[in-house]
Amino acid sequence: MSESPKRLKKKNLSNKEKKGKLLFQSPKGMRDILPDERPYWDKIEKAGRETADFYNFLRIDTPLVEFSEIFERAVGGATDIIEKQMYYIKSRGKDRLALRPEGTAGIVRAYLEHGLSKTAQPLKLYYFGPMFRYESPQFGRYRQFYQFGFEILGDKDDPIYDAQIVLAGFRLLEELKIKNLNIEINSLGCKNCRSNYRKKLQDYYKKNQNKICRDCKRRLSLNPLRLLDCKNEDCQQIKSKAPVMLDHLCSSCKNHFRGVLEYLDELGLPYSLNPYLVRGLDYYNRTVFEFSAENYGISLGGGGRYDDLAVMLGAKHSLPACGSSLGIERVIEVMKNQGIAGLTKGRVKVFLAQIGQPAKKRAFRLIEEFGKAGIKIMESFGKESLKSQLKIADKENIGIALILGQKEVFEENIILRDMKSGAQETVPLNKIVEAVKRRLK
């Protein structure tokens, strides 16, 4: 039986009521990117594209929605992302879908689906877009948040690719002029040495299981490496004396990690070893790292190597690969805190004032003529008086004003005024674009 319109309205609307009016709000953890903040986003996108182009990364865009099993296999069933944070979608076809909580799994899926191994290897890809996780909104993190990421897939598990993926993310942050950057880095080893380490870790935590939080007691048997990712203060104290992965690496993983560090040394990048860094995703092996800015206590992004992810998604063979991503909202918060401006647009140098309806119509067409010549024009069609329009031009520090009234339209002329000196001249309308070009030069 269908519900009445009144009942549906009351049941479905999430809003605040004030003075009898409905005030809609965005859902918790979601937000609008308003025009005054857009310059920061534009600056990051521009710097990201230029960094990607310099290091020969190609753009890829994957769907916001994937089959949920992709993330359940890749990220790990015993992770917070899968257990608590993923947005599941009910489709009419009863497919198990989810909003993507991260970008890498979808890219590996696309690589396998479209046979991208047949292209020149390694394949370097970059992406920019929103991710979704149902978690408590916090400093620089929302339930819909954005990432800019780099991925290198195929070829060999050469440590130079790990170093290059670190370099790409670091150079992007440098390009944004963020100061006091650091890289925390660790190695999780391969399956074999990680298996031995996992047992050592479990033995240590079993001796301290009465001192750890409820979530960590569950992680102890399901996913011991997640113990090192816990932010609980009591668990942090226990972690400080836990066995160190670097002490349990096999010779092959030791050599690989040494190679990564040597390349970073060659570039002079600032890094520090963090033996308890594991990241929050199960697909990582060997190198993992995070970017931070001194005195902020948050990660600006990070990444690592994920050679086994392709197998997790059904491939017959492993795929050497590594990647990194930056959390855009957190990067913007640090930019603001450090007094770094967003992308500044070119200053408008010409203002077009119009008086009367015939002038407004002619001005509407004249702006397009300037546009074809590559000259940006500011106008204020909503203002009627010449005084109020020229006041805007003066406030915006615009050097040239064009004044078009009914008399000028009839005579096919326009007044060109120098806003600094006040000097003005009458110019034929069909020659005004060229006259302004000469003035701007």
C-alpha cells in the first residue's frame, strides 16, 4: 500500500525548520565547494596535471560505483573501511555495489579488464576525484573527500618505481609551496617474511591483550597488522614496544627497501623510518609511506607497493605496481594555515558600462566580440546608473572603462575612458576591439 504524500514528505525530508520555512542542508560529512574556496582546488588540479605531465603519467577516470567485492577483496574484510566505513548501494538488479572508498582497486580492475598490459610498460596513470567513507568528520576529512593519485603498473618490482611514486607525490606538495615536508617510510616485506612477523606480533600482543581496546582484541586474530594502525592511546603505548617489521625482513625485501632509500637519498628527499607504519589497506606489500608537514599531526597522503592486488581481484599472476595519493581537503587546510594562496586568475583590465536598453543589447553582443579577441570584459548588467557601474570598475582597479549609451549606439560609437587619468575619447564601435588591444599593450 502506498504512503500518502504528507507522510512521505515528513518521513523523507532531513532538514531544519525555522519560522515556518524548510532549510535544507547537505548530509553530514558532505559539503559544498563554494566559489571563494575554488582557487585552492584549481591550484592543486593545475599543479597535479603539470606534475603528472612532467613524469609522463596519463589521466584515468574510473566509476564512482564499483562492485563491492572489488574493495572487500582488495582493502581487506577485517579493515575499518570495509567493516564500518563503506557506502553500500542497493540496485534494482540486486547487484552488490559500493561507492569507491579509495582509487587504486578500481584502477587495477580497469587495467585487467581492458588488457592494458598490452600497452607500453610500466603504465603510469594519475587520477583526481571523490572517494566515500562513512566515518566521523574530522580536520580535513569528510565522508565525501577528494584524492589526487599516481599509479605505476607493470614491468618489474624495481625499487626505482617506488622512489618515483614517492617523488611524484612529494613534488606535487612542493609545487604547492607547502613548507616543512617529511616522508615517513617503512617496509611490510613479502608474504613470507610478513607471515613470520605476524606471528611475533600476535605473541607480543597476546601477552598484553588485557591492556588493548576491544577492536584490537578482535584484530589480534583476524588481522594482526591492523593492531599497529590503532589510534587508541592505551594501544599506542603497547605498540611502542612491539616487534619491528624491519627486523624480520627476508634478504630480498631488505635489498629492495635499501634500494628505495638509496634512490631517495640520491634525490635528497627528507624521510624518516617509521617501523610501525602499515597504512589501512590490506593490499600493500613491501614499501609503504606517508607525507606530512611538520607541526600538523596529520597525514597529507601516502601509498606504497601492491604487487598482489591483481591476484586478489582474480588475475592469474601478480602485477608489480605501486601508487600514492594526496587528501585534497587536508592539503588545502595546511595551505591555508601556512598562508599559501589559491590560484589567482588574470586580472580583468576592461569594464563595459551601459546605459539604457538599446545599449544593454549592443553591449551583450560586444562582449562576445572581445571574447573572440581573447580580451576578458567585466560588466554589471544589473546596475542602471553610470556612476554605480564605474564605482565597481574603480573598486576592481580596472584601467579601461568603455561607456555605451543610447546616443553612442545610434551613432555607432563608444566612449573609451582611462580610469586613472579620467581622459576619454570616442571610438567607432567597429574599431574598439583593436583600440583596446593597443591600449593593453
